[in-house]
Amino acid sequence: MRIHKALSENGVASLRKAEALIAQGKVTVNGHPAVIGQDIDPERDVICVEGRRVVLEKKQKLWYIALNKPRGWVTTMQDELGRRCVRQLVEDVPARVYPVGRLDKDSEGLLLLTNDGDFANFIMHPRHHVSKTYRVTVRPPVTEEDLIAFSTGVVLDDGYRTAPAQAQVEVQEPERVVLRVTIGEGKNRQVRRMCEARGLEVMRLRRVSIGPVKLGMLRPGRWRELKPVEVGALRSAVTVAPGSGDRAQEEKKEALKSGRPRRRRRESP
């Protein structure tokens, strides 16, 4: 087993954080500095992180969690500013799980968490896209030109033009308009920024689905375990970004065959 994967699956740190700890020389194997990608034997090797021994379980259950993140909570496992974080909402999960992607503090709705680092990396890989649908309440009016702009691409405040999105009006009242917006990308605060670029004031933003996984009637602050069929459907729902080449397509095929994504090799900047 790779050492960074073992640390992740045992709740010590996320895969990226585990790699960072190893690179910083804070992880040892049998008294020697660990290296990224090093193979270990959980039953025989002595692993220490910052001088403290980590007891690795031989086999740990993989958890896939759907959480309804309330507004006002930050998507992190701890917060230096003392703000409420999603870790507090999943403390009763019998494993250390980490967010797959994020929702900003002022947004709410469906958030996935897992202790399966390979799965998280597969879903969040820059070449891999999973559709996400949001119910967005804005101050009117919403014009036909706004909907056309969403469907053809909106230029954000940093000059980036978004990929085409699906947008439709669900509710139109004198004081509010409710939009249903589906995107395939995952830019930072993308839907909120798309609305702002069109001069629409966002009053509420709630994510209602990620690929085939629906928020449904899950109450704010509560979580549920995904069914195996939902985990499989999420993997199948991943699309590879145009121009990623044959290698990305083969990686997805291998992931679907095995049920577990292959470990992604680090690419040079």
C-alpha cells in the first residue's frame, strides 16, 4: 500500500495533505524519512507523523457521504478563524471523511465527503467533469438575454468564459426569480459569479444534485451514506474534458472496470 494512501484512508490527512507532510519530512517509516509513493506494510512497518506513531488498520471501510451543508458553514475540516466547519456535522461518521469539492460559506446544499482518496481525486481531477445543479434565487428581472448568455458562456470577472450551462426559470415573482442552473465545470464560486456578471443579485444558492446523486429531502446539517449504486453511477457520470487526449479516456475506462480509480501520476507544471 502506498504510504500517502494509507494515511488518507486512516483519517490522518487527505491525500494532498499527506503528500505535503511527506514532502516536508514530517513522516517516517521505521525511523527513516518517507518518500511520496513509498510502499509500506501496515502490519509490519512503524509509521510516525510529526513524531507520533500512527496505527494503521489493515482494512478500513470506505465511506461515501452526502451532506446537506447549511448556509454559514465553511467547507473545511478545521478553521483558523473559529468559524463553524462541516467537520462538526459529520463527527458521528465512524471514519475521518473529507469534502469532495466545496461549497462557499454563503451557499448551501449537497456536499460529498469520503475517506476514499482515490475516489475523491477521480471526481475532482481537472480533466474530469461531473454536472452539478443549483437552485438559485435572484432579484429580478431575469431576461431572455441572461438565459442565452448562460447557455453560451458568461465572461467572469477574471476574463474567463464559462462553458455552456443549462438555465431555466422555475419561479418568477415580483420580488424574486428562482433559476435552476446546471454546470459541468467547477470554477471557484462559478454560479454566483455568473449571476453577478449578468447583474443579478444572488439571494440564495443551493446545490441540489451532483451527477446522479440528489439532495432530495435530506435536512440541513444531516448526512446519509450513499448507496453502492450511487457511487457507481457517480463514476460513470464523469465526462472527460475535450482535448484531454486518449490517456484520460483510458484512465476512466480502467477506473470503471476496477470500481476504483487508478492512482493519478503527478504531472509537471
